[in-house]
Amino acid sequence: MPVSEPTSIFKGALLTVLMRWSDRLIGFVSTLILARLLVPADFGIIAMASLVIGLVDVLLDLGVNVALIQNRHATPEHYNSAWTLRLIQATGAALIVLFIAPFAVDYFHDARVKPVLQVLATGLLLASLENIGVITFQKEMRFGLDFRYTFLKRIVGFLVTITAAWLFRSYWALVIGTLTGRLFGVLLSYQMHAMRPRFSLAKFKEIFSVSQWMLVASIGGYLDNNLHKLIVGGGANSATMGGYTLGDDISAMPGSELLAPLNRVLFPAFVRVKHDLSDLKRLFLLAQGVQTLVVVPASMGLALLAHEAVVVLLGEKWLLAVPFVQVLALANMVRAITTSGIHVMIALGRVWSSAFLSWMQVLLLAAIALIFLQGPDALQVAWIRFLTVLAGLPLAVWLLMHTLRNVGLMDIMRSIVRPLLGTGIMALAITTVGALTQFPPFPALLVKIATGVITYSTAIMFMWRLSGKPFGAESYLLSKVAALRKRDEGRPSPMPLEN
């Protein structure tokens, strides 16, 4: 790897994390406001419709974005063909949604789902018209443009959604905001990129050769992420569905706000170095260490602070979401350990490995639910979800080592052992403080957060120094902090870390 690669990845990751945080801050504020204006049943209706839309969309998803990013020599014909395939996919998905809308009403036992589905079907068509050229922002690591594009789309959708919710106090506000955001995104994409895609299937076979496995992986990934919600929706009322869905969204925040932007940067970086396995190993282990160092304690902390966080941020009418946050946050903590490996497998063209992992977890969840689930118990479904993710962890590690053969089990363990031990110490400290003190929700939240941050940071630094300060996530992040300080002081920044 060139010596500048870690620095460029760090800058890209930092900007992309800021982009994601800006985007999610808007979403978070939107959720807080909407939670006060709407009721759990409103969120449940939208969640039910979104599950149907997402399932149909993914069944026809050819993964053209990944195919273009992987192809370092893509021509305009590749982009035109990808845009055409995406439009065909969206048209088919919209027609299918319109056809199955009555059946969705029967499954979810709520007639309000039908008109929402009929309107949201047009959103699929709107999204497919987006200028395919904006993919180059990510592919060429032009994260400033990527940030601007994502932020402007999000802020427009936010403003429209909040205004509509204030006026109508109905779930239709979410529908209106979604469609407006997508329409604005289409217009903005053509303003920000000069490409003007046209209909073409000239590179259909070449794109499909990559996309066929992406389709299988996308379906498996969607079901892996959403089958538990589909099971809940089929047996629970709209209020429980709203609480479960919002609980799942909250529990996923540490991963979605940190892992998603990092992986957005890391995937093209993995592709760039995939022909040099030693560099790829180094980059993977560094990414694995950084992600585990940050996301695992954040997810555990959220599970331990769920009650206080829900009461303070959403209000007592959302207390039904607390047990869902607690359990699903643990599931997302486990998933944080495997996410980098999955992106490495895809970068190396082993999409089938990622697909196999997703499908095995889907089949396992379905089997456990079929055998052990006693009625429409949403909390039982959440626990089944956690057990499924936990059971998939050794399979994910095995698939990674089978794909990247110069990475061994001890390499992986060394990159995650300190964060796991530090998280355990942090959990013990927070639990002890909670047992010894009795504060109202807001002070309790602040005290537990402070306890967790101080305990975890101290434990990690102690173990890292005790281990001889090895190269890894801790040393990498410390070097970047030092570099930022020296830039602020006007001194030259140090060279990137070498292994």
C-alpha cells in the first residue's frame, strides 16, 4: 500500500463519518419531533409498507452500483447500461407492489397499508431516475461532493416531513417527506454531475456477470436484516410494530452511524489494493480494529442505557420499545465484528460468500422461529434475532479466512480482544453505578454515559500499554489525533504509520 493510503482513507472516513452524522443528526432530530407529533401506530403503518417495498425492490436489485465501483475501467456505456437496468428494475418493482398491496393488507391485518403502498410505489420509479453519474463521487473518493449531495437531499426531506407532520398529525407526513426527498434528489443529481444517461443495454452481460451474485446477496442481506420485522408485523398490531421498528432503528444507530460511513470509504479502498494481499490484510485488520474499538462499546452502552434514553428522548409513550432496543443492540454489537470481512469478500469478487452467510442466517432464524416461537411475541423474535446473529459469527470468520488466506484466527483475535475486554469492564461499571444510585432518567443517563466513557477509555489504554503498545486501532487513532493537533499548531504533520 502506498504510504499515503492510510491518510487518504482517514480523511475520507472522517469526512464520510461527518456526512453520515449530519445525515443521521437530521434523521435523529426528525425522529424526536415525529415521536412527539405521531403515535407508535403511525410508525407501524409506515414500517409495514416499507418492508413490502424493500422486499420487492431487493428481489429485482441487480447491484449495479457495486458493479460500477468494482470496474476500474468503466466506460460511459457501462454507466448507461447500469442506469437502464436500474430503471427496468424499478418499473417492475412498482408494478409488483401495486399488485400485491391487497395481499399485504391481509398479512398485516391493517387496511391502511394499501394506499400507502400504492403511493410509495411511485417512489421506486423516482429513485431509479437519479443520475447514475453520482456513483463516481464514491468510486473516485470525492467525498466532499458526496457529502453535499446526501446532505441536501436529507435536509429537504426533513423539512417537508416535519411540516407535514405538524399540519396533518398523520403517518402520511412520512410518505410525503419520502417522495419529496427522492424527487429533489433526482433533480439535484443532474445539477451536480454532467453525465446524461441514456437507454442502453450494450454492457448488460458484463454488468450482470457481477450483479447476478449481488442479487442473491442483496436478497439474503435484506431478509437477514428484516425477516424478524416481517415476522413481528404478521402477528403484532401496528403500535407494537411501530415500537419494534423504532427500537430496531435506535439499536442499529452505533453501527449505522459509524460502520456505514467507514465502509463506504473502505470498500473502494479494498478494491484498490485487492491485488496485493499483504496490503489488503493490513488494511482489513486496521479497519476491523477501529470498528470494533468504537462500535462494540457503543452498542453495549446503548443496551444498558435503553430505558433512560427512550424516556428522555422519545417520551414515556415509547416505553414499549425499551426491551427491543436492549436485545437488538446486542445483535448489532455482534454484527460489528463481521462487517469489514464481508466488504473484503465482496471486494475480492467473492460475493457468493457474503450471500451464503446471509442466507444461512435467514434460514436459521426462520427455523428457530418456526420451532420455538410461541405466538406473536415480539420480544421472543428479538431474542431469536440475537441468537441467529451470534451463531453466524464463527461462520463469518471462517468464510473470511477461506477468502483472505493470509489472515489467521489469531490475527482477528488480536484486533478485537482489547475492545471486547474493555466493553465487559465498562458494562460491569455501568451496571454497578445503576444498582448503587437512584436518579431521575436524565441525570441517570448522564452519569451512566460518563461512567462508561471513562471506564472504557481507561481500560483500553491500560491494556494497550500493558501489551507493549502494538500497532493497531489504538496507535492509529492516537497518531491521527496527534497529527490534527500539530496541524492546528502550524507544525508539519507526521508521516502515516507503518506496520
